[in-house]
Amino acid sequence: MSDEQQPPVPEDQAQQHAAGQQTAPAEAATAEEALQAEIAALKDHLLREQAEMQNVRRRAERDVEQARKFALDRFAADLLPVMDNFERALQAADDSNEALKPVLEGIELTRRQLADVFQRHQITAIDPKGQPFDPALHEAVATVPAPGAEPNTVLDVMQKGYTLNGRVIRAAMVVVVAASQ
């Protein structure tokens, strides 16, 4: 067919066709930019998800470690009165009575054995006599004036406190020197 035989193309269609040919590379560049932006966003999302999974893994490991470390918390707290009673029995006993000496030796051996168990499981006594009062470790049951003693110092221990792996399971009940006025 010759040019004469082709139907005439309206001028506005010809302009659109020419513009379409010019915008095709521009549209391709825009599409490529959009894809690159989507790839970058997906990479960022992937990195964030990997970081979140690593944080979850670390948190789970820390929780397992804490559970392992403090699994004995309640059990240890239940044993503390037993230790207190052994110590009270030894303090109240009459050392001069020869008939009681074997019984006292048995009580002392049992107390020592329980103390060894405490040590193996990192249950540590808090016996703060003469130390500065620390509300994180001590519970003040009374304050008394004591001339010559440093204010806010533990004067007497009514009941020992205990920690398990560094965490307080029972605060020491103490008498504190009153601040001078």
C-alpha cells in the first residue's frame, strides 16, 4: 500500500502515538525506580525482621537463664525458717549440760549441712551488723539512739536476710541507729 491508500490519521492521534513512543522509556525508568524502591523497602523489612528475631532469641535465652537461676526461689524461701530455727536452738541451748552435748552436736551438724546446701545453690546470708543501712537488703524494724555509733548503721540483726544468686529472697530484719538531732 502506498501513502495514498492509507486512511488519513487524525492529527491528535498522531501526536499521541509520537508521545507514546517518547514516554515509553520514561515509563520504563519510572517502573524500574518503583521496583528498586520496592526492593529497598523489602530489604529493609527483612533486616528489621531478622533483628527482631535475634532480639526474641536473646530474650528467650535470658528468660531461660533467669528461670534456671531462680527456679529455687520459693523452695529456698521455704527453707530459710528451718535454718533460723537451727540457729535459734543453738543459741538457746545450755552448753554446760553434758547430757545435751550430743543433741547440740547433731543440731550443729545438721545446720552446717543445710548451710553447705545453701552455699552450693548460691543462697547467701545477709548479716549486716555494723554496716550502713541499705533498704534494698535490710528491713528496719526499729531505730534506737546509740551515742558514739554512726547514724543509719545496723546496730543489731533480728533475723538474717538471704539472697539467691544476688537477688534478695528475704531482707534482713535489723535495728538501725537513729540519726542524731
